[in-house]
Amino acid sequence: MTNAVSLTTTNLPAIAASGRVDVPQYDRQGLTAGIVHLGVGAFHRAHQAMAVDRLLTAGLGREFAICGIGVLPSDRRMADVLTSQDGLYTLLLKHADGRREARVIGSIVDYVFAPDDPAAAIERMARPEVTIVSLTVTEGGYFVDQVTGEFLADDPGIRHDLAHRQAPATIFGYLVAALKLRRDRGVPAFTVMSCDNVQGNGHLTGRMLTAYARLADAEFADWLQSSVRFPNSMVDRIAPVITDADRTETVTRFGVRDGWPVVAEPFFQWVLEDDFGAGRPPWEHAGVQLVPDVEPYELMKLRLLNAGHQALCYFGYLAGHRYTHEAAQDPAIAAFLTRYLEEATPTLRPVAGIDLADYKRTLVERFSNPEVRDTLARLGTDTSDRIPKFVLPAVRENLAAGRPVTLAAAVCASWARYAEGVDEQGAPIDVVDRLAERLTASARRYADDPVAFLRDPQLFGDLVTEPAFRTPYLAALDSLYRHGAAATLTDLGHDDHPTS
């Protein structure tokens, strides 16, 4: 289509006139950025920023527009795109039947690229109108030891921030610098709202941030602990990596030239603890569930959806699939996934208003959506930050209760086989993980030491010594090497497969 127009504020009327894309009808000029968000990636733009856009469309929350802050050097491209597009971007929802919904989101009204000007980022968070600083920094961004739960004070980024407090490199350095500036100016603390897939994400953020602050100033850490609110949340929407095909479709199907659109599934859920220190948007009018206790919902999501992704991605990749929907539509993988979800279910708490059987059925349907085209490689990224959080807590609870962990052990075995870095046809696997070198080295020791992969206490604690976990792990890993993923899955997916 030759008449596609670039996405800018000036061009919004032309985009609206086409009738193919919804655009903001509210006056963006009069908005106040009361929320600062660290980590403006695909998930934030498909989830929280969309929820704020819903409020603004309804004439609500005009003091809670968003200013994004990029903390990492890799955020420069996002800064360039959002700046050139006046903070606008296209959200494309992909239905399983091929339908598309396209909307220009207008809730991000400013962006600061912190590496170029750390002081400007700190000052922006210190402004009195900012009442919430939200985060999507991935599971690995909280500097927590996976086994002990303690703060990783020796991390190079943390050591850098302690030595350069006005030019930090981590979110903790920025948060503490901004909060300290607010305290010194007599401005109330903002609420820190984590939106990452971490159990007890608010409580964890509070503990880790306080631990960081205590390394520099114990008195300030005490103030922080007593003054800053950290609500827990559960967030859920699949937002895969954008592809060239998605960018092309935005142009050809919707007539919009967007430097960085975002795609997502239609499903959206956000469960949020109603614990804010200085006001909040009326989230309940944007489809958000405000509850006194998020834990039952987050356990459901982490141990079923997130762990379910781990259950299918390594087996799926080894079996020759490259997309999530391909793996979920494979009968052997679907049967294994269904059994895995059943094995994890006893570790959940009662979830008000949720039919767990229906939720699990819906998960398989969501994973099977061929339009989303989420990749198994994405699901298998940074596994050392995922399986310890999504899979192993349920393993430990089931072991403590004397319940089987056969399927979870097989998931870990599939990770070990994948981490070897070579698939069943001898082609290389790109293992993307902060611990990739270490993981691959231990995985390749299988012939000499079959449980070498489990001997990493930072990841598995003492599970290598648990026969009820070790035995099915070894059985699955041996089958993967001897018979391959397809045969192993077929065996594990049978109802008569031994579960202890």
C-alpha cells in the first residue's frame, strides 16, 4: 500500500479517517505523566500502557499518563522510535481465527534514555506529580540468589552503582537515587509497582531494594522500608517478539508506518494488590482486578502458564518445532503438557472466581493460537531465571507432600538436553542465558556424570540428592539421548506412565 502514513501526532487524523485503526480521541497535550515506567518493552506496551490508554479513552486518569525510562544501553532504539513517533505505537491483537484488532496507543507521553543523562532520569522520578514507578525488567533484574533468596550484593552492576550513585546502571540505583532526592525535598515517596513474572513481585522488590539501600545508608534504608509501598501483581498476556512480517502487515493492512509496533494475543489479565501510598489510577475501570491478596492468582499463573511454557518449549524444540503453536498442537506434547499441569495443580491455593479446569484448557488453547507465532526460542531464553521460579517451587512442595514430580523432573531433563547446545539432528542450538557457558559445560558432562546438570546449587539447591526427583530426571534424560524427544514425550504423555 503506497498511501501508508508515518505514525505521528500530526498524522493521527489521517490514520483515523482510514477506518482501519482506532486512534486516541483524547487530548494528549493536557496529560500529566504521573507514572514512570522502567523497561518499556513489548510486554509493558501490550499490557500496562494499554490499560492506561483504556482509562484515558474513558476520560479517566489524566494525571496518570506514562513517562518511559530506558535504563540499558540496548534501550536506545526504543528511545529513538518513541521520540520520533511522539510516544505513539500500534498494538495489534491477533485472534486465532485470523482476525486482527489494531489500535494506536497514546498513553506514553515522554521517554528518557537514562544512559545519556542519568541525572535527568533521576530528576524525572523525583517530580512531585510522579506517584508510581512501575517495572518490567525481567525475572533476572532483581539481583536475587535463586536458592537462598538473598540479595546479590557482589553483582558488578550493584558494585558500580554503589560507587557511582548519581550515575547508576541498574534500576535499584535509579530508584534509590530518586527516592532519596524526594525525601530530601520533602516530597512523599512514590509507589514501586513491579509487573514482572516473579512470585510476590512487590514484596521481593521491596526486600531487594531495601537490601541495596542498606549497603550505602542504613538510616535511609529504614526510611525506605517504612515509607514506600510495593504492591504485588499478577500480569498475563502473551506478547511475542515483533517480526518483519508484523511490521509489513501494519503498513499493508492498516496503512501505518510504525517503527516498533507490538503484537499480542487477545487475552488480558491483571490482578493487582490495592496498596498504593500516593494515589493510583482507577484501574478497576480498565479491566484490572484489585484484590487484597494476589498470591493465589500469581501462583496459578506462574505454576501453570509460565511453567507450562517451560514444559513445552524444550521438548518442542528438540522434537523439531520452532513455534509455540506448533508444539502445543503436537498431540504428544499436548498430552505431556496436560499431565504436567495436573501434576502442578495441587500446589496452588484456592483462587476466587477462577475455574481451574477451564483455566488449564484455555492455556492450551492460547498456546495453540497460530496467529501469535510466539517462538520456542523466546520461551527458552534466560531459563536459569525461569525454571527456578516457575517449576522448582512446585517440585519442592510436591516432594514435601509426598506427591510425584515425574513430569517436572522431565521438564528439567529437557532443559538439560537443550542446554547441551546441539539438537537431535546435530545442528547447533543458540542457548541464550546469562549462565549459558556454565549450563552447556555441565550439560555436556552427561556421559561421565548423568546428574552433572543438577549439581548446580544456585539453580537446583539440593534436589540432586532427592531420589523422588533424581530418578525420573535420569529416566527422562536417558530416554532423550537414547530415543529422542518424540518417543520420550509419547511415553510421558500416557496416563499409565509411572508417576513416582
